[in-house]
Amino acid sequence: MEHVRAFLIKFGIITVVLLLVFGLFYGVDFADIVSISLILSIVAYIGDLAIMPRVGNTIATLGDIALSYVMLYVLGGLFIEAAIPLGWASFISAVIIGGGEFFFHRYLQKTVTHDPDKERDTHSEFRDNAPMATEFADEEELNPNVRKED
């Protein structure tokens, strides 16, 4: 269920951005916008699940911007029949989508790719304080002939 919710959020972000840029400014048909949004959302969501846990939010966001630009340019050429400045429309949309992706990745890390065992290991009390730990013990006499003074 978490994947469905996360995918719908991603699809919503992309669709709203494309409606604003492609639809409002360039008059692209709603059906074309939804088709492009769906394809881009599927590819980008799979990429997020595969890449983002390994490289982190910032690199994944930059990757999403690049992927969005290329896919919007290619899919726009395939779906959109009107003569629009596809390069600029794709670039503007990709940058805005990237802004949304930065926050979406945080949500994704907290809900979908969240690993409680890994978090417990990296945030354990012992591990965090190990370099500063002090050991206390009673000293033992090494020479039994020497008596301790009380």
C-alpha cells in the first residue's frame, strides 16, 4: 500500500507540473499530458527505488532532473502534435519536477525504503558514543608481595 501511495504522489507532482507548463503555457492536450506523466512516473519511480537508497537524495534528485528532461523531450516529440518549444518546455518542467522530487525523496526514505534495523544499528547508544567511551575498573595487584595501603 505504501508503494501505491508513493507512486500516486509522484504521478500527481509530475501531472500538476506538466499541466502548468505544457498545458497552461503551450496548450498541450490533457490526454497527452496524462500519458506522458504516467510513463515518466513509472520509469522515475522504479529508478527512485533502485538508485536513491544507494546514492542519497541530492544525487537522486539531479538524476531525476536529467531523466525528466530527456524523457519529456522524447515523449513530447512522440505525443505532442503542436509545434511548441519542446526543449524549453522540457527543461522548465524538469527543473520544477526536480524541486518536488527533493521533498518526495524524503517522504520515500521515511515510508517506503525505511529500514528500522539499519536505523537501530547506526543510531545505537553504544555505537554513537564508542570513541568517547571511558572504561572504569578496579586495579588488580600484579605483584602479590606488595601490600595495598588502605
